[in-house]
Amino acid sequence: MSQLIANPANAYQIAEVYAFRNQFDKAFEWLDRAYIRRSGHLSGMKVDPLMKNVHQDPRFGALLKKLNLPN
């Protein structure tokens, strides 16, 4: 399992699942892991339908800022 989680894309995909299930704390925990692992998927999170639930969370805007993506 540790190899599965080591892949940056997998960290983002795990965040998607938590975001879709409205488990925002866990979603942002995994988004942070995806950020640390430099997942390229983060660039599309504004239009990702599985991430739409987290758009209203202040942490979403903070992450966009950290990624230099416009709000």
C-alpha cells in the first residue's frame, strides 16, 4: 500500500474521494500530500467535478493561492 500512496497522482485521487464524500479535513490532508509530492493533477482541481464540494472551504482558496492559481 505504501507504494500506491507514494505516487503523487494517487494522493490527489484519494483527496477526490474524500472531497466527494464531504470529508473535508481528510480531503485537505491528502491535497497537502499531493502538493508536497508535486502532483500535476492539482492544476485542474478548480474544474474537477469531484472537488466541487470543497470550493467553499477557505482552505481551497488558500491552496489555490499557494499554487499560484487564480480564484
